[in-house]
Amino acid sequence: MAQLQGSVGLHGLNRKVDVTHVQEALRASGHSPGPIDGLCGRRTIGAIVAAQQRLLARPDGLVEVLGPTWRSLSRPAATVASRAAPAIANRTAASHGAGSAASQAPSASQAPAAPPTSSRGLRYTDHLPLPTRGSVNVGIRSPSNHAVIARLGTPRESFTQDCQPPTNQAFKKLVVTTDVGPFRVTGLRPAVESLAAIFLEVRRLHPDLHTRLGTAGMMCCRNVRGSSRSISNHAWGTAIDMKIDGELVPRKARHVNLGLQLLAPIFNRHGWYWGATFSTPDPHHFECGADLLATFHA
Ligand SMILES: [Zn+2]
């Protein structure tokens, strides 16, 4: 069986060749990762989680190079049914807190002949823990108001908690309304162009997810929620709030969802910051990072 060069799955490195190896191994062990295409999407992650349900107390959707999931998956397919027994035995021993694993293990004849699990398909709205700092937004900073104003000016004189229209005539010339793939948005022209490129990539990598994307808006001249001093980056039309299957994961939530987690690395590759790692988490929020913003001209 092949060696992996990097991790595969949720938060994984997901090199195409490694994803292909994992997909082949998942399929050989009776799971359904979707097409063997080297792309780590919802079905592949769902199949990894399903495979881990008999291996790990807490399936995490990630196959690490030297970890138990790959050690198990990369064994010859003939051992699939027989290796179910120790996993069940360990779980039984752990849940009862007494007795040896061996004495409680079901005999091999009791184990089903075929792999007993079918892959549990994950939904894009399934909850996942907030990402750790360092797993996303690497090298990407949220721009300060000072930096944005220096670059683009101020959209209007004053801000409240409510959306108000921009009044700065020079700034208004930069605002466009256009189709970016899954929906139409109104925002700053270069940010909207970047979004269109992002959604093109989403459509290529996760075509099914692309059809489930919605938005709660981009341009909105207001302050940051709960602040009377900080202007939201929505005021310049350089931020967007994303819905997955109609769901908007609320600000301050202690979770994200699978759809947002799959979008994040794509937004990051295009220089956008994901609000899930703000000190007040805002998982539905993505905004142009400081370095991307520095390429915009008023
Ligand atoms: Zn937002």
C-alpha cells in the first residue's frame, strides 16, 4: 500500500496524489468516498469519518501520515471484517471501565462477514469545532480601519449599527453589482472580481457545494456589531457573509459547519480572511485581507 506524503481530510494538506490513495483505500474497505478524483470534498471526508467510527473515540475526519486511520486503511482489504473485533472490544472495555478487552471481545464468528458500516454522508450544515489559529488564515491579517481608509477613503460621514448607503461620490464609483456565480452581490469592484474567481474555484473543487451557497450580503455601511467606533469592512464592500444551504452560522457561535470549513482554504488562497478566528468568532464572515487590500486602488 502507498505511503502518504501529507495528511488527508479535514484541515489536511490534501495533496492530490495522497487524496487519491486515501479514496482508493476507503473504497477498498467498503466505504463510499465518491469519485476517485484526488479532490477532498464532502463525500471523502464523510467516508473518512465513517471509517474512523470503528477506530477512534472521536472521529476527526483527518487521515494523518503515521496515524491509526491510515495504518488501518492501508492494510490489505481481506482483513477488513476481522479487524472490526478489536475496535469493538476496546470500545466495550472503555465504556464499562472494567474487564479485559479480550474477555469481552465478540468472537470472530459473531462479527459480520461484510464491512458493517456504510459511509455516513456528512451534510454541509453539520457542525464542526471552531478552527484553531494556525490551521486557517495563515499569513493573512484582517485590515485595520486606518489601513482601509488610507487606501479607499471613507464611504460616508457617519456610521451606526444599521446599513446605510455610501455618500462619498468618488467611493461610489468603485461599487458594482454583479453575478459572481452562485448569486449577485454589491461590493467594491476588485473585491467582487476576487469573489468571482473564488467561486469559480469552489465550482471546480466542490461543484455540489457551489450550488448550496447563498449570502447575507456584502456592502453595508455600518459599524462593527456592538461597537460605536470600529467600522465594519462591509462598509467598503470588501467583506461577505456566507450562507450554506440557507444557514447562517451566527456570530459568537462556538462552531463552524462543513461547508464553511471547505470554503475557508479557497478564500485564504485568494487572500481573504475568515472571521472564524476573530476574538469574537464570526464564522459566516469572510473579508479581504490586509495584503489583498493593499493591491486595491481608489
Ligand atoms: Zn460579515
